[in-house]
Amino acid sequence: MRRVDIAEQVLLTASGITRLLDGLEQSGFVDRASCATDRRVVYAVLTDAGLAKLREASRSHVAQIDALFRARLDDEELAGLTMLLARLDESDDEAACEPPAD
């Protein structure tokens, strides 16, 4: 993904995303890649270690969300919420909200 697109998606400035990605790059989670057709474009590419970290984080994140909802909603309320949220998945939106598959 282009660094400027990531900045836009996570609501950071270009310099903010650069600092964030520099740290992720130093940790081995992200690599830089250039665009073959436009030398001004720099991509941030998830490494294998980055993907593993993302999967690990998504599992614990989903577990925390599940615990939060189960602590506050009964089974009937959860079923209703699940039905309502399923409608969001019916759109043709490209932004899937699923954790990465193992």
C-alpha cells in the first residue's frame, strides 16, 4: 500500500506515518518497495514477521472485543446486534472487517 494512502486511512500526517513506518521497518515488520512505473511512489509492504504479528494482535483484539460485548449484552441482544452488523457485510465495500486468516 502506498504510504500516503496508509496515512489517509489511519488519519495521520505524511510525516506521522513516516515515523510510524520507520519504527515498524526497524522492527522488521514492514519493508519499503518502490513503484516500477513511478519513482516518487514508495510502498509499505508487510513482511512475514509483520503478518505474523498482525495475526497475533488480531486474535487478542477480537478476543477482547468479544469479552467486552459478552460482559454487557445477553444472548438475545448479541443475536440482534449480530444481525444488524451482518447488514454491513452485504455491501460491495472493499474494506473487509475480518481478522487475517491463519
